[in-house]
Amino acid sequence: MFDQISAEVEAEKNGLENRYRTKATNAAFLVEAMENGSASGRASEIGELTKSILNCERRIAVLSQQHLRMKELRHSLDAIFDGKGSLEADVKFPRPARAGRG
């Protein structure tokens, strides 16, 4: 299950990275065209591309964190359970702290 979730997160991240590169390229060409005077009146497009690029950056960062957390969780579970799904014999669980009497 963790592998499937991790793969889905990675696939979404890869798709966003591709769209990010496309939008960044389009924005660069549009800015260049505006500077050359051949795309006047398209400032709103730049605004939309900028907004989309920033959204992609934020989502990619979140997906990267999710992917990292899934890997950490998987590693932690692998450390606790052996390959057969049973607890490792040498795993020691900490005792809960007792509430002090005051």
C-alpha cells in the first residue's frame, strides 16, 4: 500500500514538474515577445502564467514532503516488522511515562 501511494505521489509530482517547465517556457517567450513589442496587451497572460507557476511550485513542494514522509514511514515499519509481517523479536517499545502524583 505504501509503495502504491508513494508511486501515485511521485507520478503527480512528475506531471506537475512537466507542466511547470512548459508554463515557465511559455512565460519566458511571452515576456520576450512583449519586450520586442510583438505581444502588447498580453500582460494578463503573464499574470495567469505566474500564478500557475507559483501554484505548481507550492504543490511540488508539498508532494515532495509527502513522498519523503511515505519513505520514512515505510522504513520505520520495515524496521519494526520483519519480512513476514511479524514483530521483530529485538524491538523494544518505550514504556509510557507515569503521571506523577502531586
